[in-house]
Amino acid sequence: MAMQTTRGAALNLHDLGKSYGGLKVLEGVNLNVAPGEFITFLGPSGSGKTTTLNLIAGFVDPDAGGRMQLDGRSLAAVPAHKRDIGVVFQNYALFPHKTVRENIAFPLKQRRPRPDASTIAKKVDQVLQLVHLEAYGDRRPDQLSGGQQQRVALARAVVFEPKLLLLDEPLGALDKRLRESLQLELRRIHRELGVTIIFVTHDQDEALTLSDRIVVFREGAVEQIGTPAQLYNNPGSEFVATFLGDSNIFSGTVRGGQFTLDQGEVRFAPLEGTPDGVAKIMVRPENVNLSADPAAAANAVRVTVGDVVFSGATLRVEGVDASGAQLIARTRTDGVVPKIGDSVWFCWDRASTRLVASGSGA
Ligand SMILES: Nc1ncnc2c1ncn2[C@@H]1O[C@H](COP(=O)(O)OP(=O)(O)OP(=O)(O)O)[C@@H](O)[C@H]1O
Ligand SMILES: [Mg+2]
């Protein structure tokens, strides 16, 4: 007995902002979500992720000027309980004295017109199956593990077949293994239901694993929107480069397309088309090779090896350059393994350099 696939909703956010007591905590959020997309909000604590979800869910009203549309219809005059949006928030606990079945049935019983008892029972069975909890329907929440409780919360959020699901750090309190297995379940449920999902996390690995696109929040504004690969390979700022994945950042000056570091024994390939002024460039650790002789490399920085960590598939080599900057290389384990204190060159090719800030204000 499969759940019916609901086509996910389109969501458009236009110039959303929110102030509390004259203090702006969210400003200028623009986002167009396609039907069925899995969107992740990623950002540090206090950057505005939950506030944005609260606005979409209708728990909080936006400042004047902000607009939201669900499947092309304005949400302005629609109260929260009529938006047909499923929500799982971290502080949105299950009812402790109700069984799993009663918890899941609750949103259906609130609906007007109220579905009849056999329809409710059938839908509850369907979502219990969806989250693999068929055998737990008669238990109370305190008789379940944390992961099972999260799955009940998810079942309760999807039982009325919403076209949009808002999940605010639903896996936050769980240990790593449980988290990873629920991530896979969430992907499966997303595929099976076709529902549009907005998922909040501050775990970058979770964001990279789950999302069609990631929205990076910073200090109450959207810093960058893109697919995981776009954000990882072409971060638009130093903030995004360092927030998603490990990175090596070099601060220096560009003059006539030539980047120079303030100090140290280095060679950088020209950055054509980059305006004169201060600049920052970035290279990912997996694009850095170790070499005793940098003659053939487009970019090379001499470093003193500080630590070497073997992790099976890769070798993580940490080093310090002459300016004192901490740098990381991740290489194959079948090459030369340096020792702590060795002087080596970190080398990379032209295509692996990313400019993450430029101009006089960088
Ligand atoms: N009701 C409120 N009154 C005043 N300030 C608020 C209120 N709710 C949120 N804020 C402020 O808005 C900012 C954004 O909060 P928000 O909850 O959206 O952050 P977040 O990105 O979800 O962070 P976290 O990762 O810690 O959950 C914070 O500085 C917070 O203190
Ligand atoms: Mg939050």
C-alpha cells in the first residue's frame, strides 16, 4: 500500500525581511524553489535560518514589503494552519501521552472536514510503513529511541500529504550513525513522495549529501545559492569557501594580473582579468600535490610539515608557510610520505585556483 505521490509545491520568496524591536535579523531574502526540490539552509548559529522557516510556515509575519507565494498564490493572508505545510522543528515535541498512531493521526483529526475513521487509519498505516515503524504504532514516545521519535515526527508531518515540508535540524540531537541512516531515509522519502523540502542544518556534510541546492546564510542575509558542486567548486566568497569543506586561503595583492603573497617563497600563476588591489585566492586540499621540486608546477608554496595524518584512502599533510599560514594538502597514500619538520612544496595547477575576494575592499 504505497503513499500517493504528491507533486511538490513551488515556493517564491521575494525580499523577505524580519525585525524584532527595530533590530533587523533578516534582510533581502530572495529564493525561488522548484516543485520537488530538496533545498538546504546552511549557516552559522543566529544567521536567520529558523526565522526564514518561521516566516514560510506562518508562525511569524514578515516585515512590510516581503512577499511569499506557494504554487503562485500569495501566503500573505493565509494563517499557519491553512498553509498545508508539514513541519518538523527541533522543539516541536510529540504528544507524550498519545501513542505513535494517535500522534500521527492528530493533524488529520484537526482537518475540516474531518476524514472518517477508516480513512485516518489507512493513512496512518501508510506513513508508518513509509518510516519503517509498522510494529511501533501502539507505543508511547517514551518507549521509543531518539531516531524512532524523529521518524514519528516526520510521519506526522507528511500524513496529510503536504506539498511542502519544512525540517528544522530534525536530526540535530542524534548520534552520527543514526543521523547518517536517517539522512538516507529522508532521501528515500523525498524521492517516494515528490514533496518539496526545505531542510535546515549547520552540518556542512549533511547539506552536501542531501541537497539539490544549498542556500548559505550569513548574518541574516543570503550569501550564496547553488548546487553542492557549485558552492564547493566555485565559492563566491571566502565565507562560503571556508564554511563548506577544507580550504587553503592566500591573502595578497594583484598587480597587472600577477598575485603576490606578502611573504614567503612562492610562485603563483597569473590571474588574468583580476583587478589590481588586495585579493584572496583559494585552493582545495585535494588539489594540492607535494613535490620536492616545484619547477613544473604553475603554483607552488614552500611549507614546513607540521603533521601527517593517514586516513586509509588519503594522506592529510598539514604545513605552515613562511607567513605563518596553516595549509592543508590531501594526497594519495601511495606517494612519498613526508615527515614532520620536512620542508616541501605544496603545488597545484592553474585550474585549481579560485579567486574568493578581489578589489580594494577585499
Ligand atoms: N523572537 C525573537 N526576538 C528577538 N530576536 C530574535 C527572535 N527570534 C530570533 N531572533 C534573533 O534572530 C537572529 C536569527 O535567529 P535564527 O533563529 O533565525 O537563527 P538560526 O540561523 O536558526 O540559528 P541556529 O543555527 O542557532 O538555530 C538571532 O540573532 C536571534 O537572536
Ligand atoms: Mg535555528
